[in-house]
Amino acid sequence: MTYRRKRGDMINTYKLIHNNPIYGLFFIDSSQQTRGHSKKLIKFNAQRREHHHFQTNQVVDPWNSLSDHTVSSKTVKEFKVSLDKEWSNKEWRLEWDTMESQTRASTLINQTSLIFKIIPKQYTWQFLKKC
């Protein structure tokens, strides 16, 4: 869940910055720093606790940590591929892969138990031998 949410936030940020800029939503840092990329966002201090959870505040750090190659992608599809490659070893990505495999395993177990309930007992042993 964490990975999908962060990935979706990055894709939306890319679209807002490249395709459809809404003025006043994000501010791009125009200072010439040696680190980072050309589309670095400025993070403002939130005056209230609720403002810390706004998307405009939550996406700044992950966005600024992306490489210049990822941020300057020509299309959204290219950005997604580049983002997935860059985030392939992140902790929340590994958590997502683990959860996804556990979900697949539990679904398989549920489907198998459903088959055993439907099949009469005399055929159950034959089904087990085939697997």
C-alpha cells in the first residue's frame, strides 16, 4: 500500500509539473545548486499540524530525491518505468512485493480449500495426487 501510494503521488506530481502546471501549488527552486535536478521543489514549513499531511508537503522530499534522468522524462510512461527502476530496492517497495506474494498465496489457499469443499471426499485424494 505504501509503495502504490508513493508511486501514485510521484506520478501526479510529474503530471502537474510537466503537463498541467497549476500556479501556486508547487514552487520550483530556481537557485543553481550542485546537487539534485532542475525541477527541485521548495518545501515550506507548515504552520499547522494538519498541513503536514497535504500532498504538496508530502511529495517534496521523495520528489527531490529522484535522479535528473527520472524527473526529466519525456512521457508519463517513461517516467513510470524510470521511477520503478530507481525505487526497485527501496524498503517500502520490498514490503509491497512481500505483501503481494502473501496475498497471492492466501488467495491460492482459499481457492484450493474451496475446490476441496466442492469435490466429494472420494475424489479429494485423486486431486491431491495430481498436484
